[in-house]
Amino acid sequence: MVIEEGMLVYPGDPKLHIYKHTGIPKSKTNVSLIHIGSHTGTHVDAERHIKNGGKTADMIPVDTFYGKCKVLNLTKSGNSIGEKELKKFKINKGDIILLKTNNSLKQYDTFRKDFAHLTEDGARYLISKKIKTLGIDYMSIKKFNADDIVHTLTIENMTLFEGIYLKGVPAGTYTFVGLPLKIKCDGGPARAILIKK
């Protein structure tokens, strides 16, 4: 997702602001101060997000940030993505799985409480398949206002990216590269790309 002033953030998260610190012509260079939440836009969730003392974003294994990736087309599967919906796809050990849901068909201008999300049985199914990384196309993996079981299951068993922008991206196999900031924090904004061979 493009990091820009006025972008959508999860309710309760800090709003993004980009301030001009110095600017041409008064200064020789333009330098900005960026006020950004750790879970703004496309980002990775670290264990510290769900428990004090958990691992921070800089401690997530680098090899989970890239590799063979499958974008699953779940745009017609409704808002609850569970085992039943995921079993329709071939998912292998070590895969990076990106869930393209009906979120990708809707807007990102205002917050929607009815966004598509992963269910507990869906999370447990992906854990059983031993995938290494999971991404979803909205700001949270779990249902709005639900308990944290899906968050906990995914973060503790795989690397989790949220806010993956998949609008216009066809389902299929790619190489995924998603590099979050190397930051000692509960999460980190990331630049994520897909490479089609």
C-alpha cells in the first residue's frame, strides 16, 4: 500500500502524518519527519504485538520474507475464510500464501467492519500445512472485534503480513519479497512485491 497522508488505518491506531522538517529553497535539501504507526499499510506483525516480551520485528527470520508464493483467489468465498475454503487449493509445506479476498474488490478509503478475515479453523489448517508465511489483503487477519486466537495462532506459527495490496493481481504462483523495516518493535511497515516468472 502507498504510505501517504490521510491513508486508512485500523481504528485506534495512530494516523499517519508526514511533516516537512526542512525544505528547498530555505534549506539545501528536503527532509521529512514521518509519524507512523507500526501497523500502518502493508506491514508485518511480530510476536511483541500480542504479548509483552515477545520477539520484535527485527528478530523475524529473514528467510520468511521471500520465496515461492501462491496467491489464492478467495474473492467469491465470503467474509469468513476457513478450512473449507482453503482446502480447495494445493498448499505445501514452506509455502508463502497470500489470501486475495473480497477485500481486494472493495475500497480502502474508509474502514469497513465487515472485512474478509481468517477463521480459527482456517488458521489451524494453515498451521497443519506448515506454511512459512501468510498475507491477507486488509489491515487485520482476524474478524473485527473478535478475540485474539487467530492473531495468536498465525503470529506464533508463521510470519504474518497484513495490508497486502492485491487489487489487480491475478491468482497464481509468484516469488514473494516482503521486507519490513529492521526495527525493534511489535511490527514494521514493509515493501512487498510479487515477481512473476
